[in-house]
Amino acid sequence: MALIVHKYGGTSMGSTERIRNVAKRVAKWARAGHQMVVVPSAMSGETNRLLGLAKELQPGASQADTLRELDMLAATGEQASSALLAIALQAEGMPAVSYAGWQVPIKTDSAYTKARIESIDDVRVRADLNAGKVVIITGFQGIDSNGHVTTLGRGGSDTSAVAVAAALKAHECLIYTDVDGVYTTDPRVVPEARRLRTVSFEEMLEMASLGSKVLQIRSVEFAGKYKVKLRVLSSFEEYGQGGEGTLITVEDNTNMEQAIISGIAFNRDEAKLTVLGVPDKPGIAYQILGPIAEANIDVDIIIQNTSHDGTTDFSFTVNRGDFEKAKGILEEVRKHIGAREITGDNKICKVSAVGVGMRSHPGVASQMFRALAEEGINLQMISTSEIKISVILDEKYLELAVRVLHRTFGLDQAK
């Protein structure tokens, strides 16, 4: 008997018929002798519908008080799907109970709309599991130290599932989604993309951070840190009957060593900001990025040009949704530091090649840059790490760049 955590995405929970199918699958695992914890997302489209209603009432940028209410609102989506799943399981003759994040409780910080999990109390859940019940826990949400409901941001149900699996020391965490695993790139862009049987936590972490939508980055961080065995698979296939999905693992695998590049990730949701004519003096990077960080805006690629006549240009990228907010902050910073001008571009994208094999294979960057140059694609920014190379491009070249790199590194060929 093993303790297993299942996570189901919005598509899997998209109708009462699909919820009934999920209940049948979970009941089958429970009857096989496993202790089952299920973390569902809201029904497909529900979170967008709720936030759309809020947008109608307040079209402008959200204030701090509004962010709290957005969390109160968005949290109801998962609460509904969790209760419906419990009802469906009970109809299958399986004892089940659903809990909202605050009832477990899943404790978080107070960063509304993108809170981070701090701890999970497992006493209540274990008591129900030991009593033979299936426990359903709302994904995506928790409670802060002041008793306010918080949500974890987009894809937060993945993070909830992995965090619950870590807290309960689960044998395995299965993430059921509408794709049947992790692919070399998005099959909607490159039809020849292949499903990977295994991928390392390092590679998955890079892919998630670079825009791969299969898993949220914090869920991969959690899984790697707490050594949670993580598998991504399709909710429309049965595990063990051809639906093996992709195993995300810390184990060294000889097959991994053979592939220089495991996947091509991309993100359309990028924007670039440049501060022109910045005085070139110590501490200037902090003076620019400090206020951005205080506003809880994630900064990705950073480039500072060489000094000319005592001034330099400073560029960085942010999430496209944070573009206007960040630009507003920079206008204030510009006056303070005496910079000349702020420019921005929210029509860019990021394309990245990821693979642990890069460590032992020189020349990957030049191969990548040559392939893009032959297609006449200009590189605006470049960023590298030990196992990835990212480039910023005009967004109109995104699909061409992904297809070219997928072919260049032989990812369309069966291994």
C-alpha cells in the first residue's frame, strides 16, 4: 500500500462527465489498496470567467485591497471542483472528503495572487486517510498568518500537489493533464515534437522557467528539493496501459547523456525595458532593479552595455503583464538617478535550448546562432547558464525559430 497524490487539471475537471471519470480512476486506485490524496484545479475556464467579472467591475490596475478580493474570488473555483469530485466519489461508493487550502491548513505568505507556500499541516489529512477516506484538497490556494485566503498564481495547483506530496512523504505524485507528457517542444508549433520518457529535474526546471506550460516552475522546485517522484501523464489514458507519460527524476540516466539538447522552450509572454543614459557608477543596478523587486515583479534577462562618456544603457526583461507597471516605476527611478530616457518593447519573445548534455559538448551556442542567422533572425538579447541558452527575438519570428532549432538539434528524430 502506497500513499499516492493525483493532480487533475482544469480540462480533466471540465464537466460533470469528466469529473465522474476522474472519480472512477481515483476509486480504482483506492480499491487497489492505495491511500489517495487528490488535488484538482478549477473546472476549465472557470478561473478566467471569475477574474473576467472582476475586470468588468475594475478595468484598471488592481490595488492592494483588490488583490485580496481577487484571491477570495478565484479560490472558489477549486472549492467547487473539489466538492464536486468528493460527491462523485461518494456516488461511486468511496468515502471521500474535500478541504479548502485554509482547512488543511496550507500556510502561505501574504503576497496575494502569487503567494508562496510556507508549511502544510498533515494531521487532519492523515487522520482521514487512516480512516479509509480519499482526501481532496483544493489546489492553487492557502491561508496567510492573518487568516486571509491566498492563491499561488497561475498553475498553482501543480505546486499545491507537489507540496502536499512532499509534506505527506508520498510514494509518487502523478500530474494528470491534457497532454501525455513532456515534449521536446510544443507539438502545436512543431508537429514532429516527441514525448520524452524521462527528463531530469534540472532540465524540467529550466523548461518550466522558460515558458513550458506543462508544469509550473515552483512545482518542479518543490519536487527537486524534496525528492518527490513526479510523473506527467494524460488524464485520457490509463497509467500502465500505454499511458506512461514522462518521469521527472533526479537519477542519472545514460540515455540523458546522449542527447545534447532535450528540448526547445519558448515564451511569448515577454517584454523588454531599457534605461538609456544611466550614470555608470557603483550601485546603479540596485537603484534600478531594487524598486522593481519591491513591487514583486520578476526580472529575467539583464544586460548592461559598456560605458561611454560616463553613461551606459541598462536593459532587462519582465513578464508582459508587468510591463506597464514596471515602466511606471522606471519613470520615477529615471528622475532619481538622472537617466536620459526609458524605452520599452512588449512585442518580443524568448526561445531557449535546454539540455544537460551541454556541459560536455562545446559549440552548442554557435550552432544555435548560426541556424537562426541563416533564417535572417536577429538576436536582441542572449542569456546562458550551464544547461540552457536563451535568446530574445521579435515575436513574429517565434514559430520559425522554434522549428529551426528543433530540426538543428535533431529533436525530430526518434531516439
